[in-house]
Amino acid sequence: QGADGKGWVTAQYITTAGKPEVPTIGGNQADPDNANVAVVQQQLNVRSGPGTGFNSLGTLNAQDVVSLTGKDPNGAWLQIDFPQGAGPEGKGWVNAAFVQAQGAENLPIITEAGLIVGTGTPTGIPFTPTVTLLPAMDDGDSAQSPAINVTFSAAGTHDLQYSSDISSPDGDAEDWVQFTPYQENILLELSCKGGNLDLELLQSGQVILQLTSQDCANQQIVPVQPGKVVQVHLSAIPNESRNYSLYTLNIKTLP
């Protein structure tokens, strides 16, 4: 039994009647006038370390405001105050691509082990950024063991959202997501940043949809067979240099 008779659920797997007027605990308690804050642009996971391979501590929603306390060496992940999570010292990490940050350039640089190895850019000193793309961490998923497996139903889950990253030639080059529809059509939207990627939708061993980075931010209505598993295969396209892509996959049931 939880404290005070309360518990937690993942918001992306529930549907509310209208906009819920419930308090966000911890996520939007930051002072918006603070120089080091970020506004969440879409629902995303808070992780125990700077990468998708770390445990999820909880979820933030769009327009939540969080206090920034540090960043990883390449600035791709930001450390935040997240006291309601089980992270070290009440901290968590979010993907920088999905928040609008203020003052990130002045944040201390923190390693995966929690050590501060540098500080932000000093005021008044010219700075030329060096872009260093780290490979995506292997999250251990496969066609046989997808990252998430969701069953849609009329009385239950109607949609899913999944965010991650992939890279090639090194790092995690592919991701797998699986769901089972209950209607004949779904609405699919792929948001992505960075390098090129491919997406395939497979059902009963057949490819029913193919997308590339050119289709990012476009919505696709896809006919599917109700009650049969659909697999989503995302892969980074190899090239001469490192190809790193951040993406968010949204799939909704259509009437």
C-alpha cells in the first residue's frame, strides 16, 4: 500500500475524461524566473542516468517546468531536480532534445558516475562549440523481445508513445516496438531529430508501411488487421560518419 493511499501510473497508457486538473508532483515546481530551468515540450521519461539505457524514474508532461542542475559531456542529456524519483540525491536526467532549456550553456558537466568534471562557458569568453555525438546505448530490445509491447482495447489502452535513440555504425542501430490493434486503422506519427532513419511496420510477416526521415512530423493513417500483432522496426541508416537519431513514435487507435 502506498503512502497516504496514493500510487502512480504511466500517463501514456491511460485516457482521461477531459483535461485532468491534478497537481504535478515535483515536475513543475521549479521557479520560472530561475535562470537554469527547462520547459518540457512533450511527455518524456526521466531516467536515472544520461541515456535511454538507464532506469526510468517517472514521467514529465508537456509544459512542466523543471530546475536544471547539470548536463552530460556532450549536452545531449540534462540533469534535473526530481525529488519524487528514486534517483541518486533526488536527481534525474531528461533528453535535451525534448525540452526548451534556459541557461544550459552554464551548467556543470557531470559524468555518468555523478562526478563534476567541468563547468559551463564563462561569461565573456568566446566559445566555439565542438559537436561530439555519442553512440546510442544498447537497450537490449529485439524482434523477439521488443522495448514495449502494448495491447490496445476498447475499454483500455487506445494509444502509445515511445521515445528513444539509435545510431550507426556504432551503438544501438535498431529498435523494436510491438502492439496489437483492435480496430482496422491506426494513426502513426514519427518525430525525429538528427541523422537519417528508416521505419518499417510489419504484420503477419509482411511490410505494411515504410517511412524515412523525410516523413518525420507527418501523420499516416495505416490499415491493420485487428487482433494481430504489429511490429515497428526503426533502424539508423549507415553512412561514413556516425549517424545518430532521436525519435518519438506516436500510435493512436482510430474509430
